[in-house]
Amino acid sequence: MKLLKKITAAAAVALAMAGNANANVVLNDWVFNPNGGGFASGQVINEYLDVNGNAFIELTNTGGGTFSFTEHAAFNLVQADSNGQLFPINYAGGNITATFVATGTGNFSGAFQFTGGTIRMYQNPTNNQYATTDGMYGADLGNMIAEFEVLPGGGGLVDGSGLPTNNGQISVFAKAVAGGLDAGYFFRGNGADLSGEDILSFAFTNANTVGAPTNNMVGEIACQFAGFGGPGCAGGTYSNVPGSHFFVSNNGQFKLAEVPEPGSLALLGIAVLGAGVAARKRKQA
């Protein structure tokens, strides 16, 4: 019990310190120009871009209460900081969308985490194509303006059939290396273009099961994007099958952050390790 208390206390301190470090590196008052027109005509982003979209998830039961999964999703980004300054309206040719492909592992009635993947953002000069049959659910049209590599970690909680807990929070951490962002779109508050820097991104979204996905959603995201070959794509009618495949809707925030010092990453690793050891000890008690 004494060892458990020490480990738990150490993990709590490390998590608090890591949280403070992360809070310091998240970019505030950066500038985004959704049509690539440069810093002067961009919009100041207090903290985040709003995102909403839909994801198709396929689970594979790997035994012992565990699973692996793949996820394919399409997202729309129409404003920042929920400020009502919609990109397609206030910026000609500023329709911003994104695709998301990821893999991961998890435990039924527990948590899941990502093991890798890719986020690609697009600027589409033709508005109102998202959620149509144009391209891939209208999410991969126009110019690709950013590419992020999904980092191991993040995730959220699931129920006994692998479905995300109702309105549960999902987190995704990713990184773009120098050159991964196109010039003219993303800037520091001082006008420095972020295209030449390594940069992190954090996405935090709520997830809810889509009980009745539309035909476009099934045809474009499941059949075309994910290559699903089940009912709805290879004849028959599509329906969610918990524990196998299903759709979720997401809405949340997309943030940028500095790449932390190696010490900050090590600190976060200590926190996670400490929390994990504490949990295992608690189960054995």
C-alpha cells in the first residue's frame, strides 16, 4: 500500500508538471488564412479550429478482452473558436476539410489508443462539396495544405462492444515536420510562416455512434475510403455491428502546439508509466 501511494503521488506530480508544460506550448493567437492568401489577410485564431465529421471504425477481436482497429474519417472545418466567422463565407475559396486514417488497439469496457495514422487537410476552392459524392465524401478535394503524422497515444473510453462511451472525449496527437504545412496558410502571431517548422497538433472531439448513417456516408467513407466489403458495399443493406464495424460522429477542436523539449516528453512518459503501475497494483490488491 505504501508503494502504491508513492507511485500514485509521483504520477500525479509528473502529470501536473507535464500538463503545465503542455499548456505553455499550445499556440494561442496564431493566424490562419483558409485560402492561402498570407498573414496580413488571415484570421487570428485564439486557440483552435472547430472540426466536425464522421468516422467509420472496423474492430478486430484479438482475444483476452482486447481488440485492434482501423479508422477512416472525413472532417469539415468551417470556423475558428466558435466565432461564427465561417471560412467559406468570409474567405472566397476557403472551404477547409480533412481526412483521417488511423490504427490502434484497446480493451473492451476500457480504453483505446492510437498507434499511428495520417491527417491531411485540404483547401477546396469550390464550396459546399463536403458530405457529397464528390471526391471522397467531399473531404479530399482541392489543394492539400497540411499533412500530420498521428503519434502513438491519445484515444478514449469504450464500452463492452467497443463503441465509444456516449459523448466521450477522443484525443489525437500528431506532428507535421518542416514542409508538412503549405506556405501562406499557418502563421505565428508575429507573422512567421509555420511551413518551415516542425509543429504539433492536438485534436479533442466528442464521439457518438451514428445509428442511421446516410447512403452517402456509407458509400463514400466505408465503401470507397475504407474499402469495406460488407453489407451496404457488396450488396444488402448496411447496419452498424458493435464489436465489428460502426460509424461515429465527431465534433471538437483542432489546436497547434510547439514541439516540446525531450525532457517534457520524458516527464509525460514517467507520468503514464506511474499511472499504469498504480492501476496494476490496485487490481492485484
